[in-house]
Amino acid sequence: MNANSCDVIVVGGGNAAFCAALSAAEQGLSVVLLERAPETEAGGNSAFTAGAMRVAYRGVEDLRVLMPDLGEEEIARTDFGSYTEDQFFDDMFRVTQNRTNPELCEILVRQSFATLSWMRALGVRFQPIYGRQAFRVGGRFTFWGGLTVEAWGGGPGLIAALRQAGQKRGIEIRYQSRAVRLLTDGVAIRGVEVKTPQGRSMLFAPAVVLASGGFEADCEMRTRYLGAGWELAKVRGSRFNTGDGIKMALAIGAAPAGNWSGCHAVGWDFNAPEFGDLSVGDGFQKHSYPFGIMVNAEGRRFVDEGADFRNYTYAKYGREILRQPGHFAWQVFDSKVLHLLRDEYRIKQVTKVRADTLEELAGKLEGVNAAAFLEEVRRYNAAVMQDVPFNPNVKDGRGTRGLAIPKSNWANTIADPPFEAYQVGCGITFTFGGLRIDRQARVLDQDLQPIPGLYAAGELVGGLFYFNYPGGTGLTSGAVFGRLAGQTAAQDLPALRRQPTLGPLLPTPSLA
């Protein structure tokens, strides 16, 4: 490999990109990974996550393959249960209202365990998600919602492990290197144009893997595709995910796919910065709402906080918050559940009020109709089914009776001081629309034929998620399709090298 050519170029610097690069390098290929961010902000959205990865497993023996550090005492006090492929399929089809691409979904589910096992062999460590996915009830932890495994050290730990694996395998990582144009002769990919602080250059390769994220950090694209008001959302993760890979591919005739008006968006601290802050990570999220209530500026509840496990509602409730007057909500809890609040409620950078009476609390909820809030709490408290036992580890059926907007599970009265409330807005994680790929992660053109030499993985793949998202599936998807893209590029490379150059490179548009 020389400075301006290699076998495979990977555009992106997150989990999907590294999995693609490592997969290609395993086959003996020379790989250059182009990371748009400086090294201090590298890792894409992956670095901002808690590192949870949804994976199908049959029981604790499968988990021991992924987490060999699991001890007998830990196993004895924990009900890990199982999460079968059928359950994974059911969750994917249920939350996407049966719209997930069945071929891509099958690859995601069936390859989830094998891919995490492969990552473990590369040096990525995993651990159980205690505290966020399992609570101690009767001296025993029980995992729920199909989400059991996270990367050691969260997203930053995942990226650090993948980067170390890449360096061991000779992958060249170029920071502050933004791919701004795909080079093509009109049929096949020939490389990319790269913009760096030193200027522009051409990097040539017969295979390019796009893994540079969605368009969530581009407020113009958000408003164009997601709709009016989305320019007001905060970006949970990387400021560099502005849809570059999608734009470059569409410019040479790639086919779009998926839910272009949909996205993963959550409750996010109302006063969080415009983009993610790596020093805080995902701490601005506020995901314990199933144990309290959420009210808007009119003092009214507007969603069923206990409709399902948090894993299956959090990614769509950000949109609901954005729709409320003033684009905010307050999450309200009383002392009965404060011990269940996730660690993110205890960070310093939090918009929080506390009071010893409901009347005092109502006066502290900025922007909220205090009288209407007190009446809403009165109605809610009267409707709680207090005869049903509360259990945070299962859908306990402890709901409400007679409310226009019910609470289906985990309903507790807001009655015991002290009271706490947290103001949240909408934080967008990633967008659901992207590029159309085949079963081998090849990008398809608008005639649904593979574009020779072009592959995609991660957030910019369209067709997997619609309307909603099962928690922890994003990192798994990026890893599965990243690994697949690298394998397919290696498989295709002999034919790509034989592909005759049909003429000069075409003057396709550049992003910057």
C-alpha cells in the first residue's frame, strides 16, 4: 500500500466502520479508515453510547462465551434467562410495525451471536448490564427486555478495543480526513476524494465501505426529511454525522431505502448542548420514565409511560416530546421509586427540581400550568391500581383505570415526598432512512443492481428500522453488517481488480 492507494477504504470511524475494516484486514487486505473527526472526538455515535448490544442467546452458557469472566456466584444470584432468535424477530417486527426488511432482519438476528463472538475474539470485552436492565428483587437480579450484554467501558471502551485491534492488524487510521466524493468511472468505484486540513487529495481503491452514520447532525436534512420542528432537536452524539456517505452514494445513482421521515429520538436533558459531549456521553438521556409520569406545558400526561419496557418505547418518545407545546416535558417521581432511577439522573449537568410538597413542586416546574398539573396528578393517583404488586423487572400489570391516557405497567402514586422532576427535550440519535443494500452489504443502484466496489454498514443502511427501534440493536447491526461488508469486499476484490477502467473519473459533486 502506498500513500494514495489501498485495497479497501472504509469511510467512518465508529463501530460499523471498525468492524468492516477488521473483517477486510482479516483477509489480508490493506485497509485505510477515514475518520472525519479529530482523534479527540473520534468514534462516531458509537463513542457516545452506553455500549449495549442486543444479541440472541439460548442461556447462560452462550453468555459465558461472550463473557468468560462470569463467576459462579454472579450466575447464582442472576436470572439471565434466554433471548431466542424468535424473540429477536418478534421484537423487530413488532416495533417496526412489520416493516423491517425481512432479508436484512434475518441477517441481523441470525448473525448477532456469531458476530459478538467474533468481536470477543478480537479483544472486545462484554459484561452484563446490571442496574439498567436488571433490578434486585427478592435478592435476585432478573434481566428483562432482551438486552443483557454491553461492551466493557461502554461506547468509549468499545471504540478503544476496536481501535487497538485495528492497529494490531495494520489498519491505517487517518483522522480529520473527510471523504467528500466517490470516485467512479461511471460503472465501478475507484476510490474517494479526501479533504484534510492540508488540502484535498485522491485516495484510490477498488472497494469502498461507507459507514459514516446518518444525517442526524445536519439540521437542514432533518427538517427536510423528518419535518418541521426537527431543527430544534438536540443531537445526542457526533457532530460529524451529517449524512456524507448517503449524499455521496446518492450522487452516483445509489438507491435510497427505509423510513426517511423516521429516526431514533429520546428524552434528553432540555438544557443539553447542541451536540453530544464525550465527557458526559449518554448521561443527558433520561430513561427511567416508566417509573414516574411525564407531563407537558399544559400539565397533562401525553404518553403511556408504562406501555412496554423502556427498551421498546424510549426511541419513539423523543418524537412525542418534540410535539408538545414548547417542545419539552417534565418527568416526575416520588420517593418510592427514586432508588430505581438510572445513574444518568445523578450527573451534575441536569435540569432538576426537588420539593417536599406537590404544590411546591408545581411552582418549580418551569413553563408548566401549575393548577392543571396538580389536577392531573390527583386524577392519576386516584386511578392507580394499588392492589396489584409493583415489580420493575416484569411487565407487572400495575396500571391505571379510567384515564384517557392509561399507564399500563409500573404505576405508582405520586404522593410520598420528597418529589423530584427532570426537564427533558428531544435528543436525536440516528436517522432511519439510508442506502439500499443487498444481502451481502453491497450498495444497490436505482435499477437495484450492485454498484461494483461499493458497500455500506451502520446507521446509513436503510430498511431495518421504521417508527421505532429495539434498544441495543444499532451497535449490533453496525457490527453484523460491518463484518459482512468487509467479508464481501474481500470476496469481490479479485473481480474488482479485473474490472477494466472505462474512462476518466466522472466529475461527480463534492460535499465541500
